[in-house]
Amino acid sequence: MAPKSKKLAKIGRKIKRVANRAVSVAKGFAGLDDNAKKAAMMLMDPCNAALEPGCYRGDQGFKARFVANGSLLTSATTVAGAVAFVPNSTQFYTIDWTAALPATAWTDNSTFYSPGRTFINANASGVRSLGACVSLAPLSSNLATAGVVYSGVVPVSSLGLSSTWTPPQLAQLLPNFGKVTIDGPMECKYIPASADENYTLVGQTGDASDNNAILFVFIGFPASTGFSVRATNIAEWKPLANLGIASNSALGNPSRNTIEHVKEALRMRDEHWYTNVGKTAFSVLRGYSMGGLVGAAGAALKVFK
């Protein structure tokens, strides 16, 4: 095969891969009805999406977007840390490790950092999450920013909330890895598991093996700095009887799709849609790659003229 023919064949394969990817994304969302697409938006963008019914079984509750802001892992001796958020039961935990990185237990910071916990605890007989996100940004100066970050969504049972951990032990649970970044918040969004369809009591995980949590692990950041944190939770809640608020139990899932259909559509769009950790370099390289591909396609068209 001539060099020019080999080059054109290679370009054709690249174009085909891009086209197949686009078709895969289109097929994923084409299988969702309008209500399921709205449910997908709450998972993809819990900070801004319109509040709509999710694709959960069971009756609908009242919906509200709750937000909590603060700073974490700021101790003078802390050089590594972990952050875990369980949206369905509004639980928020942290671990602070010193330079020796000893095995350390989780600290329950739910009262301070779990969005909506005070309101839900006082007014709800049960709660479940339709979408949630944890965003973290380093408080160190730009030149002093350092360290690595791991992120992902894991079963609550894997957190070992009654156990002690070292950073490598928790980090090995997480599929996404990158440098601590300063150009934007590091985010991880919630992927509901099978038991997350069920309403749960505040602070009580219904099924730790089938309830999911957002987890971050940071290693090697400057002591005395820590991170700014913003946690968001779209909570669907059922009122306590003594509030006198009527809840319509006749309203169920308005979609023909289930939450599993929604999750699969999002996965087809991007296997790691739920986090931006480790994606910065990939996005830049992909941009160069796509730019080169467009140029190559143009050159190919000239050849065929």
C-alpha cells in the first residue's frame, strides 16, 4: 500500500472511531424519555439542574437543593486527608493524617458539612438523594499548591466507618487519579446504587453494601492550608406526621425508564462522567488530537478532489 493510501486509511479509522463514539452517546440518550433526561440532568449537574422527579420506584416526596460550604483538613500538622459524603443519609466524614501517615479513624462532621442535615433531621421522616456533588479547591497559594488526589464513588460498606485507615489503603478504592489542581474545583458527583432508591432516616444507612458514597483522598498537600469545600445535595424527603404537610403517595416514577437506564446512558456518554479528577491533561490532549484530526480530514478531502 502506498504511503498516501496508508495515511488516508489511518485517517479514516480515526474518523470512524469519533463517529462511533458520537453514535454511542446519541443512542444512550435516545433511549431515555423526557422525564428520564431530567433525572439524568440532576445527576450530571446537581448544582444547577431543575428539580424534577427522579426515576426511582416508590412514591414521590418534596424536593429541595441544599448546599453547605466550609474549609477542611486545615490543621497545622495535616498533610493528607480523606473526605466522604453519603448523600442518601446526609452523612459527611473526614480523616486528617499527619506526616507520619498513621492508621486513622473517620471523624463524623455531618452536622457541619452535610447539606440540609439540620432541616432534614428536624422535618423529614425519610430522605433520598436525586443528585449530589462535592467540590474541593486548595487553600494554598498557587505556587505552593502540591499533592495528588484520588476520587470516585464507592459503596458505604467499603468506607469502613468504624475502622482505621492509611492513605494508600483508601486510595486504592478509587479509579480516578490526578494532581491537585488550582484552575478549577475538583469535583465528584453521586451515582446512586440499588438501595439508594429507598427513603432512609438521617444518619442511618439502609444497606451499606448497596448505598453509595462520594470519596476523595488527598496526599502530599501543604500543612496548615487544606481545602475549601462545597457540598450540594438534591434531597427528596417525606415530612414528619406532626408537621401537618400532606404528601401524595400516589405519585410514583413518572418515566418509563428506571434509574439503571439513566446510569447506563450517562456511562455511554462518558465512563467517568461523574468526576473531573485526572481529566485536565486528557482534555488538553484530546483537544489537540481533535484539532489534528479535523486538519487531517480536511487534507484528505483535498486529496479526493
